[in-house]
Amino acid sequence: MAKDAVGYALSSLNKLASSGVLDRIGLRKFVERMAYTLTKTGFRVITTSARTFKASKKLDKPERLTAPGHTTDLFDLNITEEQQMIRDSVQAFARDMLRPAGEKADMASATSDETLAAALELGLNFFAVPESLGGAAGERSTVTGMLVAEDLAHGDMGQAVAILAPIGVANALTAWGSADQQARYLPAFTEDKPPKAAIAVAEPSPLFDPAQLATTASKDGDDYVLNGKKSLVPLAAEAELFLVAAQTDDGPAVFIVEGGTAGLSCGEDPTMGIRAAGCRPLLLENVRVPASNRLGDTDFDYRAFIDLGTLAWCALAIGACQGVMDYVIPYCNERKAFGEPISYRQAVAFIIADMAIEIDSMRMLTYRAACRAEQGKSFQREAYLARTLVKDKAMKIGTDGVQLLGGHGFTHEYPVERWYRDLRVLGVAFGGLHL
């Protein structure tokens, strides 16, 4: 593959740095500083790539999916045979693919192409796109999306985020995209190599509130000009499509921004947890997008857009917490101290019992919110309650998982330290995903 200008420059600097010439003429520090600057600048410029999105057909009106038929308005925890089949496939994939690759993906700060290719074989992306646009979705089920997120995270939360981020973009376009937006972008998600995509909402500010955005979108003729900085954006260095939340004169809105757009770049700031998702800052400097790229029409509900993302994070946390508990129970039953398994100790048994209670509590609140969303009812209160409980209890379960393993829990040899780091994201995560 031919090198670009940055590649040639770095290659030359590396050859020069390996010689003794720089020390003799006193320029080593200058050249090393130049190499650092060039590397940082070059990375920021080339992080996002562009794909040509073209409408394959013209739609007279947006395609909207209806929720599955419900025989009752009551809170229903029963799942259908189809949902169980989906769960069986996803659980097997999480167990056989995601769990064994978790540590390697965390160390690499990326989900491997092999894992992403295997995930595509599940066909989850097709269930986010209406049948008329090449997908397989005849209805939209928030509960199914929540179950899938939970099962994937039971294998590995970071890789689950990388897999679900593009599907979240497709879900949002299906739920609120205009006819032109759907015709232009959704068919790409049914191709053999669908675009990597992500939702950018969170910002690097204390006590961030998604209703009060520092990123701005100013109207300029037939365009909007976006300026700001987003944080915790999955796949930011690779994504070809972003949904970016920004403040307009009439409140928060979401804009479709294609990778490679002038002024759009990615920073370098690896995260503490969910490292396999490749989360990075997204920088917007006078990014110009057509007014037609503002997501949705009059039916767009920004609050629901945020809350559905919140439920996705809750579902991921539930799956990861279940993974922690499923791991520590056999460990505590097999680990012996003073001649007997440590699970015989009352303090240990109580910690594990509390884990089970807290996981069921998180699951019930999240299920209830997802069920109401699927039934078309107001679910803002339920989503808020779910997040409030999950962000506290999930982090506690992560901490207890490390504590139960003692010194082992603090090493890379055992996965609980990674799960602890992953679960810490619940306190700060907004966007990135969408059920």
C-alpha cells in the first residue's frame, strides 16, 4: 500500500532518529518533538473515513416500524419464541467469541475484524432496517434490543458496544429519519460490509446534562455549522457516519455527519473501560452539514432519543453484572481458605446474595422501561429510575467482584478487573447506543 505524506515524513524521521547524526548536531529533542506533533496531527486528520452514501430508491414518506402486538397493557416479562431463538444465538456467540477475546480486545483498544465479521453473521443489522429498504424488520421491539444488548455484554461489554453502535444509528434513522435520510443511509446497513457508525452525545464536562449541550449548531443559509467536542464516542477513529447531538436556537437536535467531512476529526484519549469499543473524543471545528441532515421531522423526540440510549447502557450493565456473578460463584465455591471454601463464610455469601438481588432489581426496572417504550407509553420516568439504580449498583457489583477475588481480582490474569473498569462507564455514559 502506498504511503501518504504523513507516512513518508514519519518514515524519514524514524530513519534519521536511529542514526547518531542528531546527537552530534544537537537536534534530537527537536526532531523527536516534530515526530510527536506530526503523529498526533496526522492521527487527528485521518481518523474518519468517507463512504459515498446514495439513495437507492426514492421514498414518498418515511418508513416507520410498528411495535409488536400486545394482548395486554400490563408489564409483561414473557418473551416470544422468536426472541428466545435470537437470545440462544446471541448467547452462544457471546460465550464462544466475545468472552475468550475480551482481554485481547481490551489490550488492543479495539474489537478485531474477525469478531465484527462473526457478529454480522447474526444478522442483527438487518433487524434495524425496514424490509422495504433491504432489511428484515417488520416491527420494532425495544425489548428485543434490550435482551440482545444484555446477552452480548455477558460475553464482553466493550466488544458489545462496538457491535451495537452502528445498529443504534440504524435504529435511530428508522425511528425518526426523514424519507430522504432513510433512502440515503439505511440501505448501506444491509450491505456485506455495513458502515461503522456511532452516536455522539456525551461531552467532557462535569455533571454533563444531555439537555444542556455545549456543542452548537448555528444556522447559516441552507446549512448548519457545528462546533464542539464530544467524548466517549465508540468507533470514533473508524466510523463513517455519526449522529451528533448539538444545541440549536430552538433546543437540542441531532445531525447526521458523514465521516471525512471537513472540520471533523478524532482525538486520542483512550478510556479507562470498554476499551474494545474504541471510544475517543470527536472534534467538530466549523463542520458544515446541509439543513436536510438534521435528524427527523416534526415527530423527532430528543428526550426519547436520549432515554433509549440510556436503556441500552442499562441493558449492557445488567449483562456484564450477570457475568461477574456467574464468575465469582464457582470461584468462591472452589477457592479454599482455612480448610473450607470461602463461600462458607457468611460475609462472602451475603455479598453474592446482594449481587443477585441487585441484578434482579436492575433487570426489573430496565425491563419495565423498555416494555413501556415498546407499548408507546411514556417511559422517561422509568428510564431515569433504571439509570439511577443501575449506575450505582453496577459499579458496586464490579467492586465486589474484585474484592471477592482478593489479590487475584487486581490482576489481568482474572477478568473481574476489566469488568470493574467497564462498569464504571455507567456513571458518565450518554449516547453511543440506541435501542
